[in-house]
Amino acid sequence: MVNPEKSYCPYCGTPLGIVECEGRMRHYCEPEGRFIYENPIPAATSVVVDGKGRLLLVKRNIKPGLGEWALPGGFVETGESPADAAARELEEETGLRAEGPVLIDIIHQNSEFYRTSLLIIGYHFERFQGKIEPGDDASEVRFFDLEKLPPLAFESHRRIVEIFFGDDR
Ligand SMILES: [Zn+2]
């Protein structure tokens, strides 16, 4: 997959060529003799469940999925572990501080919005504390009964919820 919007080398600024390599069309910087690889972007999300077995969701205040409900989460920063990213985004979006991350699964998903593919890394946090306080990226934060979950913005989040709770929920 070559993103046509990336037309200059990010290292030296030369217009990029497109060359086939290992069965894929890839951006190539001629003067430097190097390929500019495109890789999926990792994002981390949290499954947080309260004492009544209800799932924490945020109503998104940003695109994509503006106005829809989703698991708390966001992109992993360079130098940050995915579990730390999930905990950071959780606190930023909901005000809750969580501990004890356990990996649920990693979901691969193509994204029209970001024009690349994403790796959505889902964690369950076993403990949390604090008071719910929606952050900038969330207009509303609340716990939902599993039987009354609203439609989720992203297929990857639906998969993570299904895998965590099992099909018999
Ligand atoms: Zn270059």
C-alpha cells in the first residue's frame, strides 16, 4: 500500500519514486538509495469494568467516530509501551487511573480516515480508581450494562469487547 499523499522523502525532502520491492509497490528515495516503508500505526484501548459488570465507554468528541461511543484509547507515542498508552489515554479521556493491564488481543483494521492500517491493542485493566471526568476527546463518559451497549464506532472495538466478554454475553 503506497499512500499517494506522501510524495516527499521525510529525511531529505526529495520527491519520492515508486518502486516494486518484495512484491509491493513502495516509496523509494533515489538520492539516498532507501525505501520509505509504510507500517501500521499502533493504537491502545482499554476495557474497564465496574463492580456491577458494566463496561466503560466514551462518547467521542473528535473524528473519526465523532458523536459515537467507543472504548477509551488512542495512539501509542514513540518510546511509550502500549499498556502505558492505554492507561494514559484512559486517564486523559475519563479521569480514571487504572492498573494491572492484561492483553486481550490485537486487531488489524484498515482506516480510510488515516489512510493506513491500524493495530488496535486491547487491554483489560483489573483495577481502577478516581472519579469520572470527561477529557477533551470525550463529551460523555459512563458505564453501560452489557445488555444495553450502544453501537460502537469501530469494528475493532466491537471485536475486543466480544473477545473479552465471550460470545455468550
Ligand atoms: Zn531521502
